[in-house]
Amino acid sequence: MNKNNLILYSGILIFGLAAPFLFPAFKVQLSILCVLIVLATTWNIQGGEMGYNSFGNILFYGLGMYLCASVQVGMFFPLAEWTESGGEKTFVHTPTQFFQGMAVGLIVAAVVPTIVAGLIGYSILGLRGHYFAICTLGLGVAAGEISGGIEIIGAGQGFTTPPFPDVGSLEARGEFFYFLSFFTLILTFIAVRSIYSTRFKLILNAIRDNEDKAEAMGIETMKYKIIGWMISAFFCGLAGGIMGGLVGYIDSTDVAFDGREMGVFMVLMAILGGKGTLWGPVIGATIFHIFKEGFWTFFLGWQYVALGVLIVVIVIYFPEGIMGWLREKYPERFGEVVDEKDRKAQVELK
Amino acid sequence: MDFLVFQYPMITVQACLDGILLGVLFALIAYGMALQWGVMNIINIAQGDLVILGGYIAYFMYLYGIHPAWGVIVAPVIMYFVGIAIYKLVINKVVDRDLFISILATFGISILFMQLMNFAFGADVVLANSGYGTTMLFDSNVVLPNSKIFSAFISILFAACLVIYMKKSKLGRAIRATAQNARAAKILGVDTEKVYAATFGINAALCGVAGALISITFTIHPYMGLPYTIRSFMIVIVAGLGNLPGVAMSGMGLGVFEEFADYILGTEFRIGSVFLLLVLILVYRRFKLSRKREYLK
């Protein structure tokens, strides 16, 4: 890590830690931004690096959301009665119960989607290109429709997550969720960054560029594809769990398995920022979130029209994204960095 | 779980007949999808939304006192031009690009259409009442609305007309030539750009017919488009591109499957079961092909 990077990272870290106190009114927005960055970054692992464009990561997100809330309630109270009575009126979590439930819930919300990804990965990842895209689209929608028919998690009427307990301060809820999502973001970023500096990333890129050749070179592509998807699923589930607590209400098709919003957002953010780069999804998510909030506030009702137009415009005129554009424009600053050792080895080979 | 299906055979007959009549409609939409997929190599996620838009055209005729059955003629004409407009604005820029780009771009169009229809026509579930009455079969144990029979008949008529048109007309031949080899067709003087536009227009017109029929027989709603896209996609991958009898058969099969899923699992799982079926079919094909070390292309 060179000096510039160190300054950049510590600057972001300090800003992130101070943000809720500097902009107390935007705490919820900042937490959502963190979640969006996590989603875009993890989509990028298999969408950008591996070339498997999935519309179905929303499956893990929604699964994590339902699991986290169910565990949080189910640890202390009967789940069926909670959803039937509309939750919070009959049962109240004490602070200890709430935080214990949240901690266990988040672990479950991260682990179970990972296992699910591992289990379905072998079947689904054998599909390629657009078949994979449509299949995962089908998975996401099917999950939404089916969870909308299950009584114990609230069926069509939705599921209220446990309300934040009274811990003395009014600001506590926003701060708790902000720091939770911010630390998840840091965790994700560190994890993804360290993944990207290993051979694993090169294998993913090989799969993206030419899977048959990668296989012919002796790489067990299926194994790495599944691992890549599992990493995605882990962080997606975690983000979903946090988002469930943050929103406070889970609906099967409008909040959890919201393929029409969140499912497209994560693809769009990654493409806007630049697929297959480390910083692309982060930049893309930030710009997208600012744009979206502006639009959602000032043009209420027209947001989906704007979203549709935005998708078409980005996809047609800007498929390389911001990082791709920067790379082309300033290759010496943003281009692929070839390691000094690698270059020397190349020279020796010649 | 409801086992009425097994106890009363008449329900089975009812479900089968309903499913077949419904499946013919699906097959018509799938035919449009197969056409543009084969010719332009584009998967149009907005297919279902074009269907719903066609349905609204018929519904509006019904509101203004014209019999909605005339929508079968008006909707395709309007939708043809809508299709051409979409092609000129968006599709012609994604034709020879990566398939994922076209999926995402048409996904954007789908969201746009959904919301514009929601603004223009409201979020209510509507239907255009054709007033055709019903037909009773088997001692009035099986009830078939005449509108369903009408819609199945019209679908077959349109499909047959189109097949003949594709075989005989000059444009039809140009379309088939482009589907076989776009580059060779271009060398031999076919204006592929025009062919693509016409193909997309014909596809939209077919969607318009199907939509008008759906608004007569079933209900329409701005957000109901995606299931129709998925159904037609499923029918096409089961039947294969350019296999018309296959499209008809798998369309009917899907219709019957849906009716049974409706009876057995309950209406709330109907759409879910369609999407799950898609996943299962794809996974089944993948395992079948992987034995030969191939994959779906």
C-alpha cells in the first residue's frame, strides 16, 4: 500500500466515522448508501470479474432479510403469533434481547444464503450467458412470489421487524444502524480487496474471458464459480439483514425480493461505476444513490420512468462505466497496474 | 393442498381445457419471441409489457363503446408502430452487442412501460367484457367462457396467417434469410436494418393481438407483464428456435401445467410456480447437456 492510498483510505475511514455526527439528518441515507455499496461490490465479484451476470442476487438479500428478522423474533417469542398480531404491539424486546437477536440473526442471515448459493450453485452456474441471467431472474421472482404465500413470515401483509429498544437516546437507532452498515462496508471492502490481490481473481477473470480455455488450462472452473457466488451471497445476506432492521418492515415483493428495484439497482450501480474494477461499484453506488434520492424526492411518482430511461441510457451509451472511461482517458493513472516483479519476470522470459 | 382434482375427474377436464385454451395464447406470444430471438438474437424482457399495452388498447375501445373484439385488429396496427419506434430508439443500438446488454436494455424498457402504463391507465385490475356468454359441456360440469374459445381461435388464425406470410411474401423470405445468415443476406442485397425493424414490429403486433385477447378473456394490470415474458421465454427454450409445432405444443403444456398448479397449490403460488418451472427446466437442460460436455447456447 503506497502513501497516496494510505491517505485516501484513512480519509474515508475518518469521514465515515464522523459522518453521522456531521450530518445527523442523513444518517438513514448514509446507512442505505453503505448497504448499496456492499451490494454493488458483491455483485461485481461474479457479475464483473467472473462474467456471470446475475439478476438473482436479490434472492440472497431477501433471504438474509427474512432470516435475520425471523431469528431475532423467534429466539424470544413465538414467530407465528408475532406476525399474526402485527408484532410489536404484543411483544417487546428488551435491549439485551434485541442486540443478542440481531447478532445471531446477522450471522444466520450471512451463513444460510452462502450455503444456499453453494447448494444451487452447481446446477445454476452450469448455465452460461443469458440463460444464467434469465434463470437467476426467475429465481429471484419465484422466491418473492413464494415467500408472499407463506403464512409464518407474514405472507402478503408483511412482517414487522422488532422495533429498536428504548436505550435512552433518540439518536441511538440511527447511529446503531449506521455503524453496523459502515462496518459491514469496511469488512466487505477489505475482504474484496484482499480477494482481488490473489490468484483467485485471476481465475475469475480467466473464466470471464474464456471459460473453455480456462478449463482446458486445468482450472476447475465450477469450483471457483461456486466459491465466487458464495462470497457474493455471504455479503448480500448480511446487507439484507441490516436493511431489514433499518427499514423496519418486510414485504415479500416490495422490500425483500424486490427484483424490480434493488435487484436492478445492484446491476446498474456496478455497470455505472465500471464492471470488473475495485472502485467502480463504490463510485457507481454513490453517484446512483445521490441521483436516485434527488429524483425520488423531487419527481415523486416519476422515479420508475427515470429509472427505466437511466437503465437504457447507461447500458447503450455508457456500458464501460465511469472507471472504464477513466481508464481509457488516463491509462497511466487508472490503467491496469502491472506488478514490478511480474514485469521483470516477463523481461527475463524474453 | 387440495385433492379435489383427483376426486372429481370433471375438474381435471376443466383444467385441461382451460389450460389448452390459455396455452394457445402463450404460444402466440412465444412465437413472436422466437421470431425476434431467431432473427435479431435479442431477448426482449419487455415482451410481456407489450402484451399488456395491447390489452389496454382493447380495453380503451371497450370503454368508448366499441366491442373489444375489434381490438384484435386495431391493437396490432398500433403496436406495430410502437414496435418500430422502440426498435429505432433503442434496439438497433444493441442488436449486435452482447446479449446481456440487450437483456438489460429491454429490462429498462420494461420498467419504463410498466410505470407509464400505471400513470396512464391506473393501477386497477381491469378487463374488457366481451359479453360472449359461456358454453356448458358434460352436463354443465365443465364451464368454458366463449371468449376463451374465441381467443384461442383468433390466435390460431393469426399464427397461421403469419406462417403463410413468412413462407410466401418477399419480406418473409428476407426475414428468414437474415435469420439464417445476416451477413450473407446483406451481401445479397437484403436491407437487414429494415428487416430487423419489421421483425420487431411484427413481434410487437403479435403481442398486441395476444394482449387484446387477454384483456377479453382474463384481466390486465400494468405490472403483470414479466410473467408473460418468462412464459414465452420458457416456451421458446423448450421448443427450440424455429420449431413452430413445438412452440404450440409446449405453450399448451405450460397452460395445462399452470391450471393444475393453480388447483393444487393455490392461486397465490401460480406465478411462483411458473418461475420455478423455468428454473427447473433450465437446470434440467443443463444437466442433460453437461453429460455430453456441452452447455446451452
